[in-house]
Amino acid sequence: MSKSEKKKKNKFLFELGLEEIPADMISPALGQMCQGFEKRLEEACIDYGSLRPFASPRRLAFLVEGLPDHQPEREEVVLGPSQSVAYDAQKKPTRAVEGFARKGGVAVADLELMETPKGNYVGYRKIIPGKSLSEVLQEVLPQVLTSISWPKNMYWRESRFRFIRPLRWYLALLNDEVLPFEFEGLKSGNTTRGHRFLGAPDIQVLQVDDYLDQLRQNYVLADIEERRAKIAAEIEEVTPKGLHISSDPHLLETVVHLNEYPTVICGSFSEEFLKLPQEVLTTVMRHHQKYFSLVNEEEEIQSYFLTVINTRGDPEGKIQKGHEKVLRARLEDSAFFWKADRKRRLEERVQDLDLILFQEKLGTYRAKTERLRTFCSGLSEDPHLDTAALLCKTDLGSDMVREFAGLQGVMGGLYAREDGYPEEVWKAIYEHYQPVSLEDASPSTPLGALLSIADKLDTVVGCFAIDIVPTGSSDPFALRRQAQGLVKVLLDHQLDYSLSHLVELAEKNFPTETKDKKVSERVLNFLKGRVRYIFQEKGIPYDVLNAVLAVEIHGVYDAYQRAQSLAGIRADKDFEALAMAYKRTKNILSKQSIELSAVSQESLIDPEERALFRAYSEIKPKVDNYLENGDYVAALKQIAGLRKTVDQFFDKVLVMTEEKKLRQNRLRLLHDISQLFLRIADISEIVQEN
């Protein structure tokens, strides 16, 4: 083994121990800690081989391997006086440069003349030895811990330092030796802690390589993927034949981070509760109990559930019985809510919305309901849409939604179905909150899509009108999510409503005293930002995005079609050359005042400009037809066919001739050609590879 290889064999294990962290905060915090550590190693010029993260409810940890013994040496340039000050007319050293050399401990003869942006200066180079690995680690660890941000923090000692939970221990081992380190009153050591109830309270780790095994022996699986694999295997093992868990990735992620030693058990409940809607059963199990519901091959819920417990097992079934008892009580409550809520029809609940506040300045949900009805009437005259808009918020006053807020909309749809409303109505109500994320499905029906658009845009425009806008740290009305959902619905349903038209429809519904004069402009810019984000997520290149968004967005789906078409044709050689010519055209037009009128054929005196006018006149009707039918690829190919004629025009014709009549006529011709492009995109934004 070479000397350099030996230097790369250092290992460092760090574990931060604390009180139980909320499950949904573990993964983000672990990512911050590891990325912060990597960033500070990079800043310290410390290379490494690998970093492996670990976490459980009571710890965040990582193991770094392949670390060097110390930082590399670095060269530092020390500048002294300028050349004119350092040497006299006879080029002899002055007292100034002699003092500089003496202070730096170097001979005057060893000084160099160095060029700088400010002129020539005298200086010298010195080698700064690198710090040892342990010194670097001792410096960066407090910085890493301080840099972790949490949604919520707490004080737990006299220090002003805040963290999600009280810090309890640090395990810090560099090559099996404790790395001395102190932060917020705690000193590092070589001890960790096992499972709170099954493991040892203090475990001495003498070797880095034993860390995971020692925790495992004390019923802590610190490796996240090991816990995930154990849960997956046991789910398969205990699930009754013919059933499977209802897909719920978020719940799976939650239980992975809730337990240090997960064990899966199966329980059951009375089939009498299967009379409740499946959505209610699933929410009761998931929301309160973190249970997985089980379904058959037809995705119909069955009277079984799975739960993940933080212990070795349940051989006597006592834990299972306890969970079944708790679930029965929850389901009995839900059955009571279901029965009580159905005693009143939804139309009877409309008046209750006068008592439920949406936002202090924007009024009650009854006011919001009336705004939705007005907005929807501007999109469709379908009476079913008006009914859905009238009833879509009535479930907010129901017992079920007061208990399970996540069922709003869903319960309204189910109650509307029970009340006998047509499918178009109850489905629109059921789905109008969708999508709640980019991964979520849009409403499945046309009326559901329109109601979703109305609801989301009403919230966005209303909040902007009273100056409630998202910031880097705050978005209380989830306006980004609302706007992204709006854009997704427009895309998924291929709806080409103009964004400006939609914003105008929504803005009309708010009283004048709540309006900002520039609210429409601000909302449109905000929505364009969400359009940009979603298009990027769909793989549209940034310069194509810039080109498409530089012109008016008639509709989101239309803009997406234009972006896809432009992305597909941008590599075409003719189009690439034409894009360069267009940039030249745009540059000329931007500097000139053009008297807009029809191009005068009599004033086309050069053969090249006559040829360009003929080519333009020939393709324009075809381009118009293609654009009318949304065939942007065909339109772009037609325009790209002008490439040779445009090149010859610029090669042979002097656009900026001194004769005003000819100059204006040529500018009009270029303007007309540029307008063909601008109906699709501003292709001057396209970045050329060469």
C-alpha cells in the first residue's frame, strides 16, 4: 500500500443524539446536515471517498470514509508596495520595500514583481501548511449543526440556541478515537443509546465499523433502507392472502421514520363498518392511527389493517387487540358523523357558510361560493356547474370534515351523491380540490376541472388583492400550490383559456376597496412563474421556455405545444441559421422607427428583396392555416424554409439605405416576417450551440 493510499483510509463517524424528532422532519434535516458537512469539507479543500447517512427518531448520523490526514498546502501571495514606491530611479530598493521584506521574513532579493489590475507591485509567495483533519472537523461540526433549519424550534437551556428537540449526546469517532468536540454545553464521546425501551441506555462504540451492529443488537436499525426493507418484507408476510395494502407512499415514509425497530402486525375490524365510504375508512386509519388499509384485487377495502409497531413483536396479540379497540372507537365516531351529517341535505347547509370565515378581508365561504358561481358562469352555462359551485364548500360545516379536514371536497361529493345529485355535480364537488400536488391527478371530469380552476384562481387573486403573497419563508394560503394546480388542470384538460382572461374574470368578483391597481399584472407574473416551473419539470429547455414566455400566453396548453414544437425543431440546420438571421432582424427593428403599412411592391427594386417578399407571401397563408390548427411544427418548418432567401437578402440588400422610402419598405418587410415568428415564440432567446 502506497503512502498516499494510507492517507486516504481515515474514517469519521458522527452521530447527533436528541429527543424524538417528528417523522416528516427527519429526512430534510438529515439531508441538510450531510450536505452542510460536504459543503464545508469542500470549502476546507478536504476530499473524501464516500458519505453514508443514518437516522432514526432519536439520531441523525453519517459515516465518511476516504479522508486525508490534513488539508493540502496552499500558496498565498503577499503584496507589498507598488513598483514605483519599491525602487528609486536607479532601481535600488527603497526603505519601504526593505521594511516590507523584513516584516515578511524574506530577503529583498527574493521579492517578485507581480502584475495586478492596479499595476505592478512587489510581493512574495509563501506556503501555508494545511490543518490536520481533526482540526478541520472540530471547526466545521458546530457550523454544520447551526446551519440545520427546522419548521419549528424550541429553547431548552439558557443559551439562545434553538433546535427542534433538546440535544442529548454527540458520538464523534475519528479512526476509532474520540474527536474532542463541544457544542451547546455537550461534549463528544464514544457512546450512543439503544432503543428507548428495549436497548441499553449507554452503548460504548470502540470501533467505527461496529456502530451499526451494536445499535442493531440494541434494537435500533440506524440504516433507513434497512428499516424500509424490513417493513416491506413483513407487510408481505403478514398480509392475508388475496389482499394488498392500498398504495400510500407518504404513509410508508412516515412509518419508516417513526420507528427505530419496526415490526408489522395485522389487525381487523368489524365488517359492519364497511358500510362507511372507503374514503372515510382509509382516512380514519391513516390520519389518526398511521394504519395501512388493505384492499382486494378490485381495490375494494376489506376489514383488515396493518400497523407498524416500534418493538420486537406481539407474540400474545396484546398490542394487536389494543389497536383494534382504538380503531373501533374511531370508526364508531365516524359512523356517527356519517349518519348525523346526512340528516341535512347540502342545499340546507349553504346558509351555514355565512358563519365560516374564509379570510377576514375576503369574507366568508358564502361570499367565496357566490364568487365561484359568477366565475363559473363566465366559463360555462351548464347548470350542473352552477349547482356544483353553490354546494362545493358546504361540507366545511359537517362533523366529518371538522374531524378530518383532509376530506373536504371528498365528503361534499359523497353527500351530494347520497342526496341524489347527478354524477356531473357530485364528481365536480368531490374532485374540485385536486390536484394538491404535481403528482396528484387532476379532476377527471370537465366540470370538475372548471370548478377546480375557479376555486384556485379565486384564492390566488383574492390574496394578491389584499397583498397576501408568498415569500421565501411563508405561504399561508398555499398560493404556489394553488397556482401549480391551476396550471396542471389547464394542461391536463388541454384547456386554452387565456390566463389574462381568467384573471380578469376572477378579479371582477372582488369589491373595489380590496383591489390593488396592479393586481392583475402581479397575478399574471406569478402564474407565469408557475408555468415556467411546470414546463421545466416536463423537460422543456430553459432557452425554449424564455422564447415562448417572451410572447403573449394565449393559453397554457397552447404555450406548451409551442414549447414542445420549438424544442423539437431547434436542431434543424435551416432553423438554426434562420434564428441567427432573426436576431439580426430584431436588432435592426429595435433601433428604428417603422411607419407600419403594407409593403409596397413597387418599392422593391432589388431582386433579392422581391424574392424574399414572394417567398413570404407564399408561405404566410400556409403558416396562418397551420397556426389556426395548432400545428406549430409545420408552421415552423414553413418559416424555416425562408432561410436561404433571408440570407441572400441580408447579403445583397442594404436595409438601412439613405433613401427613406426604400428603407421604410424594407423595414416593413422584415417586420412582417418577424411577426410570423412572434406568433409562436421570440426565437432570439434560443441559445446557439456554436
